[in-house]
Amino acid sequence: MQYHMLKNDKTGKTIRVRFRPFEDKDAPEFIRCIYSEYGDTYFKRSFYQAATLIKENASGHIRFLTAQLDNGEIAGMLALKRFLPREDMCEIASEIFKQEYRGYHMSWPFFQYSMEIMDTLKVSAAYCLPVVFHEISEVLMERLGLIPCGFIFSVFLMQNIRHSYSRDHNLKHPQGVMVQMKEKKDAGVLFLPAVHQDFAAKLYNDLGAKVSFGRGQAELYGKSQLFFENDSVQQNCAIHVDYAGSDLATRILEIRAAHVAPYQTFNVFLNVSDKSAPAAYHALLRLGYFFTGFQPLCSKREIMILHDPQRVPLYVDTFKLTERFTEVLDYIRLFYQVRRCG
């Protein structure tokens, strides 16, 4: 039973904490962690139910991890989330501490422990979606070896979420996308518009994965294979396009027409392992979408992300980013500016 001695820089106080797998009796304390940071506004509503936490952990869909002090008190929680059978990455998510235990630099050893657990799971990739109103998670994920790959814009409607971190001018906050190669070491053949091939080549090289690019562009033909998930509280719709057919624009417009709200936004996750992807990309540009990065090595499909902000402004200059994430944003910014101009 290994304890870590951690010191609060501001107060000089020290605590001893260990990290271990979740036990059913931890569920009420996890809920107290969530209330400490978010009150009753945390977007994962099911996490407020002890029975749900216990059931999710038992299923293997989520593996919860516990930060426990030497006096037995639960100080924090973390989740390792699997997306099987559709995707095979493992997401490091929901690291939440009671506010009185912030400032002890507990995140770093907790993240290290989570990676040790993840390495026993044999997943295609490690995956993290850090918020961008502070840099802590980005810095620590990069230290673990995860690489910035893009953004999923306009995910959280901030007026619906209460937390203790500073806010900026964005009505809706994005998630960054960070990935580390695990079991999937060959991305296969990607079908990308020429404009993004150099960016993708560098990204996959940085990840250490093999990749090649297909030539030519298939016409959009037949029926699209896609599905979508809309979060009515966050007013955010995620559209997953596995195959783009000749009806792609019609299907996307139908989804948009069915989800109208003051702050409604849309993200498309486009399968670029399919030959239809370049034509689909240009069809989506005509509908007002722009390129925001990749979700690499997370499934059999390789994914490009595109965003339609609708009427929601993006204040990207207020994001708190590492140098590496800033380079990704600077590249994406070019395509957002093209969309705004035209």
C-alpha cells in the first residue's frame, strides 16, 4: 500500500494519499466530490446516482479510481472510460477533487496511476479531452506522452455549469483532443483533402503510428451511414459519419432542422478511412463546417473532426493552451477564418 506525501504550496500543509481501484462503498464520497466542485450542475447527470456508479464500474464500461487519504477520507475520483464495441480507446476523464484538497498537486500521481491501470487493458489508444480554460490537464497529459490532435468546439454551455475555475468570454467551451498510441500502431490508408495531408502526416509521425494517403477522390454515392447524439442541455450535437453518400448534405440539414436552440452547435466526426471522405469534407464546408483536427488511433476508423458553430461566437484567443496545443490551434484558425470570410 503505497502512500504519496503531498504538500500544499500555499499553506505548507501535507497529506498522505494513495490511489486504488473503486470500491462500492466509495460511491457516496464520489458524489460528494462532484458536489464540491460542480454543485448539482455536472454534465454527467448519472454520476449523481450511487447505484449508477456501482453498476458502471461493475460493467467494465468505466473503471473508477479512488484517491484516499491515510485517515480513510476520499479526496478525489477519476474515471477510465471504454467505448467498446464501436471504439477501442480508453479515455482518462472526470478527475475531480474535493476543493479542500486542491493545491496538493494530486493530479500528477493520480494520472500516472491511471496510465498504469490502462496499460493492463490493451486499448488502441489513450485518449483525453481536457478543458481549455486552464492548462493543468494539458501539461500533465503531455508529460504522460499524449499529443494534442485538435479540438471539439462548443461542447459545454457554461451558463449551465458551475465550477471554481476562472471563466472567459466563450458562451460554450470546447474540449481539446489528446491521444497517445497504444495497441493500434498502423492507421492504414487515409483519404484526405490535399490541404490537410501535411498536417496529418506530421501528427501521425509524432504519435509514432504508420500512415499512408490514398489518391483520387470518390464521388458521393448511395445512402450515407451516420448517426447522431444531441445533448439538449448543452445544446450540442455530435454527428458520426461512417460513410458519406450522395444524401449527406440532405441528412445533415435534416439533423440541423430538428435541433434548433439559441446556442445549438454541431460537431461532425468524419471517417477518413473511407474513400468518400474528401468529397464529404467539401460538402460539409459548403454547409458551414470547418476543420478542427483529428481523433486518431481510437478505432478501426480514423476520424476527422469538423465544427459548425451556428450563431455561437468562438473566442479562441482566450484559451489557455500549451505551446504544442497553440500550434494546433494556429493551424485550425486559418480554416475558421476562411469560413467567417466566406
